Amino acid sequence: MSMTAPPAPEAAPLHAYRAALLWFAPDHTDAHGQPAPRYEADGLLVVAWDGAVAGGVWRVRAVGAYRDLRAVYPDVAVTHWPGRLIAPGFIDLHLHCPQTDVVGSPAEGLLPWLERYTYPHETHCADPAYATEVAGVFLDELQRHGVTTALAFASSHPVAADTLLAQAHQRGLRLMAGKVLQDRHSPDGVRDATEQSLTDTETLIQRWHGVGRLGYAITPRFAPSCSDAQLRGAAELAARYPDVWVQTHVAENLDEVRWVRELYPNDRSYLSVYQRFGLLRPRAVYAHGIHLDEDDRALLRDSGSAVAVCPSSNFFLGSGCFDFASADAAGCAYGLASDIGAGTSFSPFHTMLAAYAAGRSGSVAAGYAKLGVSLTPSRLWWLHTAGAAQALGLGGVVGSLCVGSEADFVVLNPQVTPLLARRSAQAQNLEELLFALIVLGDDRAVERTVLASGNFAA
């Protein structure tokens, strides 16, 4: 797999790519009013360099059928990838950089897993050399799997957030990340000091937020790990810097939910704790959200907050299944996430397949008499691209390849393995092709990851 960027802007202010083409237009929906992809078996993606923004970025100038657009852009150089599919770069709504090295560590549930593997491993991130090394591996894996935008946790050590953001900036990735806040119920080595943690967070916001394609995310680990003073301080920072992101966990695991109830007996629900401190707002992303009720979903919808759905992690830790049907009925925003390292793969294909399985079993697991929902392949794809962008407040900026958006994209090879090639050749429509990639694809199917920044090539 090649990780690459478009040609140098000074040499080619316009460039075009020809292949099968998948993209999402904001006004294109299916018969049920759901977002639907546009597809051209022989498509052309025309990109133009926008030097008006800091650092510059490649934007989509035109997208559609080759036969139509080639006549409009007869002199533009074209890179042709026959037999390949160009699609928007994937967006991962929730994952942990320091947990790259704990993927596949067995445990009997969330809380034991944190104590046995995660916290001990995150202590290593106090060492700048280790923090730099693991951040490089983490970012390599994102790009190798076609992820071009991510919302990520660092550890509680400022140096870990600093080096992660610095390396992402150097590569030209769109990354939102933050130093974890956890000043209680945490072991030595990861527990931070309340006032210093907030001071460090503000310093990092001022250093990195809005630099190139970076954003900062205020990052309370979860309510049990944060004192009232720390949650209050996090909310004050969120109010002071309204365009930064907020990320944390909510209602992932029943043991965790019971613990929150013990710690906050006067709050109606786990999510209500965050509401009371003022942490529900647009650009706030709550990971998991499995054990929510109707009032919680209304809170999410009305506040503009979103959920990062982490199906492979939820299966791995036995936490439960996200209730897609109830979230849709309530009008909640959500998208898909790998949740590395409780998640078991960086691969968006792996995550989409896990989401499909969770949808089929979710309603049954929640105690309903009806069968689970069947998320269509295009819906799964949308939730990992344009839908995830909407959840981040970046709709039309990334994840769609609509005109004016940043030109992050992947080049997929449906013939990369014998079985995938055989199944793809028999696909009778787009849904069958996408589902073949979801079920049978992995990092080998991602032939190229192309970045809008133009800053990285390998």
C-alpha cells in the first residue's frame, strides 16, 4: 500500500484522477431519506490547490463521470487507475494512540482490562522517546488502513499529546487529539494533578488547535477518573474555546455504569453527569453510548453531541451492542470508530463488519422482541466517512469528496486477494461490491491513501 499526496501544487494547480468513483453529495438520498452514495463506474475526480488557507490544501473542483468531465477539463493531467475504486478517506471517531501496543490483550471486561493492561502501558508515555515511537506507529497504521481523519486520545502526559499532534502535522493528516484528564481513581504514573492538568490542556490548545489540519480535543477519560473540579475546569475550557472538540466515554459497560451511579447518586444518568458540568455541546463526541435511555438520546440530539460507535471493542470486552434503531428514532448523530486498543483492528472494513453484526443483534440484546436492524453497506460506509464527518461538525469538509471538500481519498483494489476478486467480479450492483469489500477486505485492499495536504509522500 502506498501513502501518497497529489503532485506538487506549484507544478500542477489542477490534477485529475480516473477510476471507479464513490462519493457523497449532501442532497443525495435514497427512497427512505437516508444519505446515499453517488457512483460512477468510470469516474473523474478533479482537484485544485487552495493556497488561501494556512499550509494549503487540495480541494475537489469537480467529481462525476469521466465522459462528461474530460470535455470540461481537456488539458488537465490525469492519473488513471483502471480496475480501482476511489472513495473518501475513512474517518475514525474514537481511538487511543497509547493503546497501540495493547491490542489483543485478553481480559474479562472493561475495568479489569484498564487495570491490567491499559494503565500500566500508558505510564510508558511519560518517556518522550517511547511517546514519539508509538505515535509514529499509530499514525502509520491509520494511513496504511486508509484513515485520513481521526479523533484520538493521547495519554495523561502532555508530551504524548504534543508529539502525536506534531507528527500528524508533519504528515498533513487531519487529526483531533488531546491529553487525557484523570486526577482520581487512577494509579500512579497516569493520574494527573487537577490544576496542572487543566493548565497543560490550555497550553496544548493554544499551541496546536487550528495549526494546519489539526484540532484539539479536551479529553476527560471518563467520569469516574475525573474529580468534580477537573470536569468543571474542562467545561470552562470548552466554553472558552468553543471550536475545540470534547471527547470522553459514556455508558460503555454495565460495571462502569454501576460505578458511576455509586459516585453520582443524585444524577439521573451517566450522561447527565456530563450535562451537569456543561460538557454536552456540538463537537462533543461520546464513545460507546450502549447503555442509554430515551432521555439520554434526547440530550445528545438537543445538545448537538454525537456518539462514536465502537462495535469491535464492544464485542471484545463483552460490553453490549449499540442500539442503532433507537438512535435513529431519536435523531442522534453517530459514526463509527475502531477504539484501538480494545478494538481489534485499525481496519475500517473490520469495523464496518462488526457494526453490521452489532446491528443485527443489538435490538435482541437490548431485550426487544423484534429482530435487529440490517445496516446497508452504503449506510455503513457513510457512517465511517461523511456521517462521521457530520458527527465531528466537519460535514462537507472531509469524508465526502463533494465539490469544495478537502481531497482526502483512498484507492481501493477489489482484486487484491483471490476470494475478494472472485466475489467482486460477481457483484451485481454497488451494494454488493461495497459489502464484498466490507466482509473480505483488509489493509491489503487499500492500495493508496492520498492526502489533501500535499505534505506527505512515501
